Amino acid sequence: MCRNGGAELSPDGKVSRLNRTIAVSPRTVFEPHRQIGESCLTPDPFAHLPNLRGTLTPADKSEVRVTTEVLAFFDERARQLGRPENWRLSDHQREESRRALLGDLTNTQDLWVYGYGSLMWDPGFHFAEVRLADIEGFQRRFTYKITIGRGTPEHPALMVALEQRPGRCRGLAFRIAADMVDAESEILWRREMLRGGYNPAMLPVTTPQGAITALVFTSKHSHPDYVGERPLPESAALIVRACGPLGSNRDYLEQLADHLTILEIEDEYIEQLLKQVKAASAVQFG
């Protein structure tokens, strides 16, 4: 679980060590809730987390920025694997789900997006601001399988999802500027809702700069690709074997663990799972 229970965060979201500014530590305190209109908007996306500069994949270089061209690649890959035409949500179904949650996007309101997995290092969309962020009542768990991307039908990969659990999960909140919300959320929806595997929702999120409401993709237990939380050794065995056109499943887990380290976020579940993966890899590959 994300062990941030008694964590405190300085109001500016930063600490200074050895004359360099680094990410907030887990011992941080979040300010009392502010109204969204009181949040300080900054022209520097990394003003609150300057150590993230250079660690996130730019949107124009992201392999998971699912443009129409990338979606066509996924479709071709699915055809090669013998998938049926309805292997993913149709464009109409996907757009319906986006509009149902976000409504008519009129370029008048920014959109916050909460990231807890690969969005943390490769958001795949253009953003105007990023903050450290906590969501109450959820934890990271590897409970969702994929056979395209980092897995195959023979060796499916496990992806992280947000499960309802006691405590809190610490991640990142990205603000998409109002004039880019429509285009960028459409691209994000192609990525996260490709097969309709998540429950998108607007949920309260706490940041050092004040409370916000953010778009959050939580687990969808009714989806056929949902496998639930498995014992760590079983999950590790699957992760060690899985690899696809976007890389290995182990690399995904290691990138997540590395980014949590950069942000000084403690997540016992991720730490223990990585240990199990390293042990399983040593046995399998020597």
C-alpha cells in the first residue's frame, strides 16, 4: 500500500538539501482545502516540483500519446493477433464515455488529471502544471492484464490500477489548460479507455497548493481484463515473462518504482512486488 499515512508536506511543496531543490519527502503536510479559484496558476509547469524537469517524457516524444496514427498501429497489431474487430471500444463508444463524464468542452475550464502509474513519467498529453497529489481511500495494485503493449496472449502483462483500499495513494496531478482540454483529453481517453478497462471519475484530490477535483481512472472489476489482486509471487511470475512492442512488463514496474523514488513516495506494495520480480527473474534467467 502507499505508506503516506502520517506524511506531512511543506506548504511550498519543496525541501532543500545540499543547496539543491528536490521533491517533497513523504513527511509533508497539505494545506487546508482551498477553493479551486484560489489556486495559484503558474506559467512554469514544474514550479512546484522542479526536480521533475527532464524526467518526464515530452508529449511529442511519447509512444503512448495515442493519436489516430498510433491507434491505427494498435488496430493492425490486433489484426495480426487475430483479434475480432470489436477488440476495443469503437470511436463512438469511447467518445460517448468521455462526453458523459466531461460534458461539452467549451475551452473555459482547466482539467486536472490524477496520475498514479505510467502517467507519472509519461503522461502523453500537454500540461500547464504538475503537483504532488493524494487521493484518499485508494491504493495501487497490479490487477489489470493486457495482451497488447507490454504483453502477448501467451504472456499477458499486468498493469497497475487504482483499487479502493484504506489509506491514501500519493501520485501526481496534471493541469491541462482550458484551451487544450478537448484535444488532449481525447488523446488521453484513447490511451486509458482503449478497451474500457477503467472507471473514469471526477474525484477530490489533495495537493500542497490546495484541494482540487481531478479526473481519475479507477479499476473496473466487471471488465474481462480485470484479474484482481493476486499473491505477490504469482504477480511477479507473470511480470517477469511478459513483454510486448512497448517493452517489458518488468521495465514498466521498474519505471514506476524509480519515479516513486524520485518523488520520495513510499509504496510498500510496489517495493515488495519489485523484490519478488527480481527474485523470480534470478531464478528464471540466472
